[in-house]
Amino acid sequence: MNRIDKQRKLFYICLLLFTVLIIFSIGIGVAVGQVAIPLKESFQILLENLSGGIVNDLSGISSNSYESIIWQIRFPRVLLAMLTGMGLSLAGAVMQTTVQNPLADPYILGISSGASLGATFAILIGFGGTSILAQFGLSFWAFLGAVTAALLVLLLSNIHGQMNSIKLILSGMVLNALFTAFSNFIIYIANDAEGIRSVTFWMMGSLAGASWSKLPLLATVVLVCLLFFLTQIRILNIMLLGDESAVTLGVNLKFYRKLYLVITSILTGVIVANTGMIGFVGLIIPHIVRGIVGSNHRYFLPLSVFSGSLFMVWCDILSRIILPTVELPIGILTSLIGAPLFIYIFVKKGYEFGG
Amino acid sequence: MNLTIDNVSVSIGSQQIVQDVSLHVRQNQFVGLIGPNGCGKSTLLKSVSKLLEPKTGVITLGDENVQDLSHKQLAKILGVVGQFHEVNFDFSIRDMLLLGRSPYKGLMERDNALDYEIVEKVLLQMDLEKMADRSFLSLSGGEKQRVILGRTLVQQPKFLVLDEPTNHLDIKHQLSILRTVASLPIGVLAALHDLNLAARFTDYLYAMKDGRIIKEGRPEEVLTEAVIQELYEVECRTYINPISGKKAIEFL
């Protein structure tokens, strides 16, 4: 058996393993929290609701309130965690490939500061309660800020001819600084303690706002982007070889690079609008997966998405149980876990960004 | 496949790098391009591989105007080995070679048995089969260059463009790369630094300076003391190497 077969086998085993782990984690995810619900009953309730009542055996359930806790509160939240993890790892993986830099993450195009500015604006200044603009709410402004920032970065890096990775990263940094300054300025002059608290909380990222009504849009965007990038595997692989090699292999990267950047920006923008800033997932997950299966996107991309969702579900579970009475913002936790993990793989001997 | 470069000029920004160059490579011919650093060799080769667009003039490969071909169509007939292969991410050598099949693949098409067969053949030909599973970044310069040439051969090109393919390589690898290239039954255009190797392997030479061709001909006609003096501003003596029977150069 040659290495390609072996690699493929390892890939399918990982995929199967992840599927089992994720189903298991969903169960735990809906069982733990302020009210602990036995694992068996959690699965029963999930099964009953998912099958639309066909598998209807709730006789053993000890409390009726369990069902609404699981179905109305915790399950949407676990799904939100999964989608966020999938989307952020996908965006991170594609971003690292597109700018050909292993240190890129989904927020590199200034999306984080753009979204923060949008959110700060909405929270601290807002619009009159009756105006049309006020109806859109925080998510809309965060999304708008994120996408505006990303587009400005793209425009800036296209000035004076060809866009390249360095121009892109520098433009991202500069606009990041600018947007952050604007946000800080608004915070400084706002003099609104309650507002500042919500801004801070928003910037730390949270899944607490999960609800069924929020999921369809996010799920559509994440899944469509995933399907799209799964059709782009060959081009993503070629992208890793650099512009000149890509052209001599028949692919003109200029068009694809812009397309990918726009799509990942929208994806990240939608996620940020729903959850606030959740750091490190998009940076660290692609790194770890690359370390296991290599840089070939055929294996690397699906596994990043799976591990990302698993990682987020568990971060969410921990964020609910780590402190006895309050919930930890999940952005704090992902960074608390992600940063040391990153240092570990960075220091680990022989790590070659994807060997 | 023939390559004809007809009165081509190339500019980068406002600076004209290649001026009115005409050049011809016949089927099965190994043609060398020599000249000092910055004389426009790489720029000329890049315009052949469509990395740069010529300002004026026409480049024809076979019967096709290169400018009319898509990148993908061109990649099926033209193989290119560039000067730099720095990558931030890693592939196994086999995966690297498989990417050479890309020009033949549609959006979702996966590699099939034929692709694997071609790759295995090239692995043997380039003496890479024992290290096929090693990672590209762990290789030495010479090995990397062999992998890149191998990837180019996997494209099954009808013509090859090489930009200083023996840069940074030791003697053994210089010889092995050039021997492989010379033995290919296709036309080759290569920018070369080492004049003795150029004399030994090429069938025809073009000497370039300041963006113009100043001399062309068989290696022994081009590699004269006067031409080398004009090209590189160094004095030298040329003689017939008693062992190879080819022209050789000794710099003073």
C-alpha cells in the first residue's frame, strides 16, 4: 500500500472518529450547564424532537422543563458553536492559503476591528429608536463594519498595481489600527458605563445569544461557503506553490485570490455579527490539522472544519461549567486554550507548517 | 514543438527590459541563453511563459500565438522551471508531482490511475522514487530542483523553459539536471550561467546584453574571447577541452 492510500485511509478514519466525537459532544453540550440533565435523557429529548415525535419515548423523563431547556436553549447554542467553529476554521484555513502565510487568521483583513467599530457604534451611539436604521440591530452593524473593513483592505492593497500578500497584511494592520482608534474614540467620549460594558462583552465573544431564529442564515452561509471551497481544492493546493508556479501550472491566481478573500470576509463577517470576536480558532485549528494530515486541501480542509466545530463545542461546554455561577465569554476561553496550544506546536521540534 | 520569438520587447513598469529580441528554437533543440545578471534573460523567459506580457512582438509556440492561449492551454504544452521555489507550506514529493497534472483537470476532477502512473514514471526517471514520501521542505537545493523539474515533466510538455536550472547546485546535480534535460525529445530554451556547461550541453546559443541579443550561433561561435569580454567584462581564454572535445573557457 503506498502512501496515498494510507493517507486516504487515515483521512476516512479521522472523519469517522470526528463524526462520533461530535455526536457524543452534542449530547454532553446539551446536558451540562446550570441545570444538569442526565446524558441519557438529553439524548432522548434530542431524538424525540429531531425525529418530529416519531421516536416518542419521553416517559422516563423526570421533568418537563428539561425539554424546553434542551430544545429551546442548549441545542441551538451547541449548533451555533458548531457552525461558528466550522466557519472560523474554514475561513482561517482558506485565508492562510490565500495570503500564503501560515500566520494569517480570519480577522487578518481588519474584520475584527471593523466589526468592533460597527458594534461600538450601534451600542454607544445608535440611531433614534424610531428610525429605520435602528431596526437592523447590533448584528447588522457589526457585519457592515466587518465587510467594509475587508473591502477597504482589498482596495488599499490593490493600489499601484498588483496585490500581494505583504501589501495585504500591511493594509490589514494599518486599517486595524485606524478602526480601533475610531472605536476607542467613541468609547472614550461616550461616557456610558453600561454601553461600554456591553461593548467589552461583545468583543470577548459569546454564544449566549443563540436562538433558533438566528441559525438558518448562519447555517446557510457556512455550508454554502464550505461546499464552494470543497470544489476549489485543486486551486487551493496550487496556491500554496506561489504565483509564478501557479501560472505555469495553468492557474491565474489573481482572480481566485480576490474571490476567496471576498468570500471568506463575508463568511467571517456573518460569524462575527452573530457571536462577537472569537479569537485563535481560525489560526490554531488549521495549524494542528496541517500537522496531522499535511497541507493537501483534500484532507486538510474537511478535517479543519470538523475539528473546528468539535473544538468550539467543547470550549462552549467549558465556558458554561468552569465558573460555578457565571458564564465565561467564549472568546476568552478559546484564546486561553488556543495560545498555549499554539506555543506548544510552535516549539515542538520538526514542525514545518505542514510537513 | 518550435518556439519563435519575433521582435519582442518587454517592459516592467516604465523600464524597457527586453528590446526587440528575436529567437528561434527548433523541435528537439537545446538552446541556451547567456548574459550577465540583469540583462533581461529572465524577463524574456517570463514573457514566453505568459508571466509577463510583451509590449510588442509575437511569441509563437508550435502554430499558436502564446498570447491567444489560456494559461491552462499553455500549461499543457509548455513546462517551466523558474528560479525560486520558496514555499511556506509543505507537500510530500509525490503530492508535489501530482500537482503537475493540474492543467489536465477539471474543477472537481480527481487524480486517476493514469496520473499516478505518470507520476511514478517521473519519480523513477528523476531518481526520486526512494524519497517520494519525504516532505519537500526537508530536501536540499539540488533535490528540490529535481522535484520541480519532475513536476514539469509530469505536465508532459512539448516545450521546456528553464531559468538558470543549475543555480546553487553541486556538480553532480548540475550534470544530472542538464543531462536529463538534454535527453528529452522536446525543444528547450534555458538561461544558463555556467558557460562551460552551456558549451557542453546546448546546440545553439544566444548571448544577451542590456536587453538585446548581441550574438547568436553554435556554442563554439558564440563563446569567443571577444564576446565574453563584451558580455561580462572579464578577460578569458578559450580552448578546446581535450577530454570532451568541446569549447572550454578559462577566466583570467
